[in-house]
Amino acid sequence: MKIRSARVVSFLVAAAAASVVLGASNPAQALPSSCSYDFYNSSMSSYASCSVGTGKFRAKLKCDIPWGIDTVAYGRWLNVTVPPSNSIATCPSNARKGYEPNIERSS
């Protein structure tokens, strides 16, 4: 009986330790979804918005720079909200136009 009792106690101690470790972990973050993005008011800026998930997102827009290297403009990182907020990416003033509006997501 003593051997069996020792095993039961060892099992209970291990189970309690595991529950403390698992209980302290953070819940899984869901990448933003139900997102939309497109040009915003002109070809020089774009928007991105998401209404589902717990992560962050931002707008992304490639910018055509005449006689130079094209750049990428980014909007601010925002948390998912309902109603959704817009992250706005704007090309610099020396850009001819923006192209390929997109979105970046982070958990």
C-alpha cells in the first residue's frame, strides 16, 4: 500500500505543477481577419482595417519613386476593434503614385 500511495502522491504533485505552468501561460492570439484594404482617397495612400482577431495590423503601400528606388510606406500598427479602425499608409511627396496596396498582420 505504501508504494501505491507514494505513486499517487507523486502523480498529484506533478499534475498540480503542470496546472500551475499551464494556467500561467497566455491565451493564443488570433491573427486579425475579416480585413479589407485598398487605395484611400487617391493613389498616394492606402487603408487597412480588420474586425476579427486579437492581433495587430497595418496598411502597406508600395510607392513609385521616379528616377529612384521604389519604397514601401506603412501605416500605424493598430489593434483589432469593432467598429474597425483604419491604418493609413501614405507615399512620400516625391513619389509619382502608390501601387499594390496590402496589409500586414501580427499576433
